[in-house]
Amino acid sequence: MVLATWWGWSNGPSIGLAVVLAFVFGYSLTMGPVLRAGMSFGTAVKVALAADTVSIVVMEIMDNLVVLTVPGAMDAGLTDLLFWGSLVFSLVVAFVVTVPVNRAMIARGRGHAVVHEYH
């Protein structure tokens, strides 16, 4: 959101960029350690997809829904408290919703439990 706001992008491309970057960085944060542990790139991709996809989808849905529902948040500039406040609030809401999802997945041997099989 910060980059798209800085560049003056409209809402659609801004959300699109945020979602794409969430997946890129989310998968990268999982793949880095498992690659360093000696896993092949193909296997690391499969592990990252299994570990992070549901979590990132839930996080992005909640994050973007909150930002879209806060009046004026998508039109606020980088120097506006509304921009940063709504961004922090949306991430807190997304985190609170995503934690139980991740816990349920781990309890079933899914999500990040897949990554722990390789440690």
C-alpha cells in the first residue's frame, strides 16, 4: 500500500500490488530457511505453498477488507495519520483472525507444521 500510494496508483492496482507482494514475501520467508537446510528448490516451493497459502489468503482478505471499509483510508496520503492508522489497524485485525486459522491448520498437521517436518 505504501508503494502504490507513493506512486499515486488507484485502489485496484494498489490492492493488487499489496496482494502480490504479500505472497512473494510470505513464500520467500518460508523458502529461505528450508533452502538453507538443504532442501531442493522444487521441494521448498511445495513446502512454502503448503505452509503459507491459506494463511496469506486469509490475511490479505482481512487486511484489504478493513482498509476498504475505513472511510477515506484508500484516499489518504503517506503523511496522513489516517493512512498509517488504518494500515496498522488492518494488520492487527488480519493477525487476530489469522492466528486461529494457523493454529487449527498446525493442529491438523497442515500449514507451518509441514515446514517443521524438515527441521
